[in-house]
Amino acid sequence: MFQAAELGRWLSKTDFEAELPSLRANLLQGQLSLMREAQQAVLVIIEGLDGSGRAELLNRLYAWLDPRGLKTHTFWDPSDEEQERPFFWRFWRSLPQKGSIAIHLGGWYRDLLTDAIHAKISDVELELALEKRRKLEEMLALEGITILKFWLYLPEKVQRERLSQEDDTPDDRWGNAGAKRALKSRPAFLNIAEQVMRLTDSAVAPWYLVEATDANYRDVTVGKTIANALLNAQQSHLRWMKEAENDFTRGGGAPNLPDSPTARRSLLDSVDLTLTTSKADYKKSFEQLRKELSALAWRAWRAKKTTLIVFEGWDAAGKGGAIRRLASALDARLYRAVSYGAPTEQEQGYPYLWRFWHELPRAGRVMMFDRSWYGRVLVERVEGFADHAVWSRAYHEINNFESELVESGVILIKFWLHISPDMQLQRFKERESTPYKQHKITDEDWRNREKWSAYEAAVNDMVFRTGTEVAPWTLISAEDKYTARLQVLSKVVERLKQALGD
Amino acid sequence: MFQAAELGRWLSKTDFEAELPSLRANLLQGQLSLMREAQQAVLVIIEGLDGSGRAELLNRLYAWLDPRGLKTHTFWDPSDEEQERPFFWRFWRSLPQKGSIAIHLGGWYRDLLTDAIHAKISDVELELALEKRRKLEEMLALEGITILKFWLYLPEKVQRERLSQEDDTPDDRWGNAGAKRALKSRPAFLNIAEQVMRLTDSAVAPWYLVEATDANYRDVTVGKTIANALLNAQQSHLRWMKEAENDFTRGGGAPNLPDSPTARRSLLDSVDLTLTTSKADYKKSFEQLRKELSALAWRAWRAKKTTLIVFEGWDAAGKGGAIRRLASALDARLYRAVSYGAPTEQEQGYPYLWRFWHELPRAGRVMMFDRSWYGRVLVERVEGFADHAVWSRAYHEINNFESELVESGVILIKFWLHISPDMQLQRFKERESTPYKQHKITDEDWRNREKWSAYEAAVNDMVFRTGTEVAPWTLISAEDKYTARLQVLSKVVERLKQALGD
């Protein structure tokens, strides 16, 4: 998930200054209409890594907004008064009244994160506590509070630099000792943070993951997202109340990115498509990996460890070829490869996940999926076969399904095979002109190609929202087929070794 | 909660035979349209106490429905095949296809109940596992499966009798030893069952608590509820998909009761309004209780135990009087009494629970609420101040709020003061003719009175759906004021003693 905030997004001084006038106008106008209507309140929760500049951001927001309609609450150690009441009392006391905005630094997530890092609460307790917060936010949203949650993220290197600098802001209450602690607990913190975001992200209280390396990018992104929410608060309130009051399963939002191209890099942009592998190198490495995999697969079988490998990717990205190469390393008694197209009539008679549940192999087997349950958030989304409400709830459903698999001991590996539009064109033409490949290219492939950018958005959302700690995505550089196949094979070998305790 | 299934509801042979023709016609017609449309499937989950006649009910359903569109699944010990897959695999395998009905005996609740009773899982694990099931059911519902869950209940005495009889049905796989075990674990089982029903009851997969003492009543109630769902399956499917797809917070349902008056007794009907107390007895007991309470309140203060006492009841049922008598036992520094009418303009600026959170006292105090957060599911529901979607989600919200209070150590006591319509009329007239009482009676009181039966339904729903293990309702017989006051006082004394470990 955090890969999505390691893209190097930034905003030059010129771009920043170009964004500013309309951003400030929108923020003020939005705030004004919020106050005038007084039907909706806005709650902004700011969380993130130490050093990510939460206090700096806050100061910017105060400069941009009208401070009269704005209150900030920091929840440090509870007072006597607060300790004598139920935990959530201090937060209820700090809710924004209709027409106003409240900013909670940390809010009802902070203590939980701290407790989880120090293992004061168990995994189940954490999950349950998060569920409580999700329900609370749902209720508050239905009662007229628009909730926005921002998570400020820094790559490790940047965080280290930041924390080594002298700093007197409230972000740095604990000085150098605090900085060291923050860096040491960073992996655990991020691990828990991911869970927090995944389990409490909802349409009415979305989490926005914000890359905080560049302050201008960070602040404009947050500012634009708030402005957008302010301008729509009234309207979305009405939408909720009247049309689809409790449509919580609409997925959470992507932040409103600034217009500059440096700010609009996506996850797919981070795949290096220039990699190549020579035929000789390929042959050597492939043979080596094939042997390793073959042995590992038998060990997994003895250990009753099931492996599911999902292949998604652009048309002509080489899914079939990768699957065949992988299969060549496996004993035919151990694996099965299944291909999923449009559901059959019988399959349509069941919930969409049924056909995948149905095919789950017995213990110890390897199963390869040529396309999978992700159809719902890719082709069904883009082609309009599924309504917005349907495909957007699928992210949560898929995450739950995959957790179920992983908890039962399954090794789940997911690949997205990435190529450029040019390479796709080249391969399509090759298919058309090669007799034994002609069956692989249809009018539909050409039609899909026209929707490249819609698919690109869908893939980015998918990778971001279903790339979880337990079931991460591996993006494969598939412009060169040899490179792609080796990347796939070595990832499978790596994951099997890991799972078998090597 | 289970009080609602101890009402002695039954159906005479004549009434049963009168219901049968239309019930069977509806079941078959509903099943036929389900098959014909093939857009929706129906999943019936049957749970309940041993001896409640689950197998007997099942046989009736097979006699009434067309068995060709019906499949029953019993989940005993998992097979080898099943053990090698994730837990839910066996249930996915047993889902009904569109156009058909599946009956799950126990289903995904049974193992959980068993594990919880034997303390194989902790409370948090149970809660989380229930949350998982709730989400699964939500998804299945959105994917076209109408889910009905029945819980068959027997009073203890009846269960004991039933289990002592020789019986060869599959209900009784374990013979006499099983019967003994079932009776021994009954309290634990019911405790967990309540949690199961509370946490997994939703609009799309409601639990129906069915009194199973009388077989005719039991089977007709279940049959009517299934018939109703079958006849509406198509329509409600469309409603969900089109209008308010994910409107899950609409509360679960009350079962469709047979028409006979013996089958329509409600919780309020179970309050004995004939009780009276002589003035002399009242004085003596009152003095005794007053002293006890006074001492207990100081002890609670020292123990930092906060007590919240909620008074709800009919107009003129004597809430004010009861609060004054209770207050007379308490040191003025220790208690506060607050009265809640329509929310002020400021209060309307926040979520509806805000004004109650806001007033929560410091540790060790007693607070009495003359009306409370239950306004939302009483006056706001009946008078239409809150939409259906709004008041029906309030049951869950209130349960969550009260859990939060109780978990933080609060002693929460809830009273409904019950009187007959005749007594209300008598007291209204008395108020009108007594100068110092005239301020207590308004036109609104007379208007409310006209909606007695709508309020009665709302009160029954409220008591049933928010009468939880941690925050039970006490129904007070308030026809006689002395009786009412003594009942209130002794309940408060009892609860404080309990909480202070006496």
C-alpha cells in the first residue's frame, strides 16, 4: 500500500504558485457555504509518520482557511476529567458543530497505534477496536459530519533525514530520543497503519494516503481534497440522506491531486519498462529457478501448503506464456491452471466469488489463475458490467476473501503484468500476422485497447486498494518477455521459501 | 431478549387449520415465482436450543414447500475434503443457486457457539468472528441471496421436559448425555446466543426469535415469515439494487405472527398491571430501601462507579414521581436528574447522541434521565420526526453506545414504566382538574394518546432490540404508583449491590 506514496510526487515552486489562487478561493468559498447552510460539519483527521510535517500542514491550513470556523484538537494524555469518562468522551466533546470544521491530530487512532506497536493489545483486539471506529464514523457521517482522514507518509530515507534535523515543532515533543524510537518502530508502525487504513476506510470516511516528502505537494493535495469536500459537503449530505443513505460500501477516495505532471505519477508509472534479459541469461536463470521451484512445490505439498497464483495484466502482456513456463517446473499432479472469462449461466446463479471458492484446490496444490476475481474491479468496472456501487464494494469483499484464504494457510501470490501501449500494439499486429496466434486476437482486444486510460485508473486503484500486507501485488515489467518470466518465477520461489520457513 | 420468547404464544388446532390453506398457497406461490424469475435465491438458517424441534420444523417445511427447489445442509464434523480448505468453503459449496432455497441447520454459527461455550475462543475473537459473518451475509445479500435466520427458543422448564423424553430424531444425536450437557450449558449458550443475534442481525439478514414451546405456533410463524420473504424476494432485491443498495442499517425484522390472538402477545402484555401495594407496606419498604440506597450510593462514589438510570414510560406513568423518590435517597452532591425534550438548536448542530455524551457525569456519580436517547426510536419514530432509515439504524447505534458505557465501568439501569390506557386517561383528567398539576398536561399529551398502538409497537421493538445482556430493560408495573416506586428502588438497589460485588 505504501508503495503508492513512494512515487516521488512533487510540486515545483511555479506549479505551487499556479495552484494557489484557485485552491484558496475554493477553500474559502467552500467554508463559507458550509457556514451559511449549517447543515453539515467537517471533521479532518490527520495521522502519519513522525517527521511528515503534520504541524506544518496544520499551519498552512490555518493560513488558507478562515480560522473562525476552524478548531484543532490534539489528544495528548487524557485529563482527570477525561479519565473519569468513557474513552470516546473526549472525542465527542471535540466534534465540530454543523457549519464548522474540526481538525483532530491523531484522533481516535493514535492511542490504538501506540498500544498496537507496544503489543499492549492483541491482533484481534486491534481489529475489533478498528471496527468500532468504523461504525462510529459511519454513524457520525449519517448524522451530518463529513469525515476526511489523511495519512502523511515518508519513505524511510526521507524520514531518517527529517528526524535527524533539529526541530522545535510540537511534532517533535520528545526530541532525539523520540526520533530514534520513531525510526526503530517504523516497520511495526507501518504494518499496523496499513491495517488501520484498510479496515477503517469507507465511502463516508475515506483515508487519503499522502506522499509527504515534498511539502508543497503534500499541502496542496490535502488542501484540494478538503476544498472538494467542503464544496460538496452539502450536496453529498443530501445524496446520502435521500438517495442511498447507507451506501457505505462505495470505496474510499483517492486524494485530489494537483494538476502538475510531477504530482500525477501513478503506481504503474513506477514500473521500469526498460529492463531486458538476454536469451543466454534467461536460459541459465530459468533452469536454475525451475529446479528450485520443482523441489519447493513438493515440499509445499508435503507441508500441506496450498499456493494460489493470480495473473492479471494487459491483453498480450504475456500471462499465458508466464503460466506455461511456471507450469513446466511443476509436476502435473500438483498444479492446475484455470482461465476465467465471463461467467457462465450457472456461475451467474451465484455470488461472483462463488466460482473461485468452488475451484479452491485441496491442501498442498498449486493453482494458477489466468485472470481472477479481479475481473469485477477491472473489466466489469470499465465496461460498465457492474454498477459503481457493485464494483466499489468489491475491494473490501476481495480483501476479506483473501484474508480468509491467507488465514487458512494459503500462500497467495498476485501478479500484474505491465507493458506499454506501444508494445501491446506491436504484439497485437504480430498476432494478426502469425497464423497460429490469430485465435488470440479479437475485435474485443482492439476495443479494450481504446479504453487504456480507464483501465489504467482501474489498475492503479486495484493495486493500491487490494495490495495488502497479507496479499501484496507484484508489478512485473513485461515489456521484455524473458525479464517478465524470470521476475514471476523468482517471486514464486521467494514466496514459497518464505512460507516454508527457509 | 429471550423474555420476548417466553410469552406463552400458541395456536389452537382450529387456528392452526385456519391458517394452513393460505400459508401453504403463499409458500408454493412464492417458491414458484422465485424459480420462475431465477434472480434471487433464499437461504434459511435454523438455529436454536436443543429440544426446540428443529428437525420437526424442517419436516413441516418439506411438507409445505416443493422439495424440488429445496436443499438442506447439516454441518456436522467436516470431511477430509473440507478440512483441507478454508473454513467457509463448505458453506460456499452449500449456497443456493438463484431460483432455489437452501436450508442450513446451524450453518456458520454452530461451530462458533460450541467454541464459545467451551471457552475455546475469547470474547474478542467471538465478536470478530461474528463481524465476519455479518459482512459475509451482507455481501451474499447484495449478490442476490435473501437470508432469513430463525432462532428457536424454549423456556427452561419446557426444555427440561422435552429433553427428558425419549427421542430418536437427529436433533438428539447424543442421547441422554447430550440432553444433560445441553441443560447444563443452557445459561452460557443463551448468553452467547444473545450476542450472536445482536451482532449479526441486519436488515438484509435478520434474526427471527421464535417461541418454540407450541409446535403449531412455531411452524406457522416460521412458515409465514418464509412465505413473506419468498413473495417479496424479487421486489426487495430490486429495491436494494436500485434504490438504496446498501441500506443495511434498517433494522432486522419481527417474525410474521399468525393471526390468532394467542399468537400475538407482546412483551408489554407480560407486565402484570394488577399489582398493588398498601400505603403502610409502601412506607415501610420505602424507608428500608432508601437507607440501603443511600449507603450504596456513597460506596459507589468511593469505588468510582458511575450509575446512569434511564426512565422511559407512557405519559403520566409516573416517571417524575419515581425520580423524585429515588433522588430523596441520594446526597445532592452525588446525583443529577436531567430531563430531555426536543433537542435545542445547539443540540441539533450535533449527532443525536451528542447531548447525552455531553452530559455524562464524572466518576462515581448517579445520573437520572427523564427520557433519553430512546426518543429516537419512540417519539421520533412514531411522530415521523426521523425517517425509517434513521430510527431503524438507531437500535444498533444505541446498543453500541451502551456497550461503550458499560465497558467503561458504568452501571446502566433502564426502566419502562407501564400503565394501561385507562389509567392514563384517569391521570390526565386528574391533572386537568388539579390546579398545581395542570402544567403537566398539554394538547400534545392528548394527541400522543391517540397513537397508543403505534407507540406500543415502538416500545415492544425497543425493549426487544435494545434489551441486551449488558443493558437490560426492567418493565415496571406502574398502574399503582406505590408498586412502581418500590420496584424501581429495589431494582436500583439490586443492581448497585451486584456491581459493588455484594
